[in-house]
Amino acid sequence: DAGVTQSPTHLIKTRGQQVTLRCSPKSGHDTVSWYQQALGQGPQFIFQYYEEEERQRGNFPDRFSGHQFPNYSSELNVNALLLGDSALYLCASSRTDSSTDTQYFGPGTRLTVL
Amino acid sequence: AQSVTQLGSHVSVSEGALVLLRCNYSSSVPPYLFWYVQYPNQGLQLLLKYTSAATLVKGINGFEAEFKKSETSFHLTKPSAHMSDAAEYFCAVSEGDSGGYQKVTFGTGTKLQVIP
């Protein structure tokens, strides 16, 4: 049973560019959450997708957007990249009907903005 | 609003010694609580979780944590540290019913160093 997978593993962009990160949830999971983890910090919640809709959003600007596909996979898009967007981006999946509310994390995508 | 405070950004222990990583939470409803471990350049791995069942929760790799409502704490312990335990540990809290929104709030992390 494959766990949560993310692609690419590493990415280098320049300021002003746009980036798309991808996530495939764990088998049986229907909910995907995205987190940004800056160096030396804990993960910060960006948003969560369920049934192809954004269900909740953290304190991130509109430059951060996402999408969830019918197969539950998800994309995170960041427009007009800033140096401060450099971070590890983590995807987590879960089951909305789960009684334990547990999120399982992927290995992350390391984004470097130059 | 939920929050998590991890006391001590760095903790050093000798190999074989007790590991104690502290976590206090704030939540307006009965919370779900988690400990995750992160090895360098990797994602987060779930160590254990509290979901309102037994207050003493046993996890993987010999770790356990005790939920103390009166102290709003969920400290992580391991009787005997191993070199492979060196990593960063995150405490996290999740509010809300299991059928709805699942925002997880993380602490700032504690880096555990194990000294040979």
C-alpha cells in the first residue's frame, strides 16, 4: 500500500515565477491538506481539500491556490514567487469519516526561490 | 483557537537515558493530540496519537505519551534513548469532530540530540 507521494522532490525557481506541486494521497483517503514548513519551523497549514473543494484555509495569500481531482490527488500552485516562499511543502492525507482524525504526511517538496 | 507549545527547542540526552519532550496545548474542545518525528530532509512520521481513549498512549519505536487534562499536557517519553532517535519531534493538536474540518496545528518542534 503506497503512502502519500509528492512530486517533484526538489525544485528551484526564480522570483516572480509560478510553481505547481503535486500530491497523491494514501489509498482510501479522500482529504488532502497542504502545509508550508520554513527552515527551523513547524509546519504551517495552507489549506485543505475535500470533494474537490477548498474546505478551510490558513493565513496564506491568494497567490497560493490549489486543486483536487476526482481521484483525490491534489495540486498546490504558487504564483509570483517570493524569496520567502522557499520552504518544504508537505502534503498530508486523511479520511474525512475517520474517527481518529489522523493525517499521514508525504516526504515533501523542497522549493528554493532564488 | 487551538495552539501548541513545545518547551525546549533543543534537548540533549545520553544514549540509554530517559527522553522527555514537553508539550502543552490549548483547545476549546476535547482535542486530538499527536506526536510526529521528522528526520533530516524527510517528511513527518506519526509516532502516536491520543483520541480520547486511554490517557497513556503507546507509539512506535518505544515512545509513549500521557494525556493530562488538568495540566493540558501531552509529554513524550522513552525510557532509554537510542542513537537512531536523534531527530526533530513535533507535537500537534487537532480540533473538531472527525467528520469535518481537520486543521492540525503544530508546535515549533524540539530537536533531540543523543550523545554516545
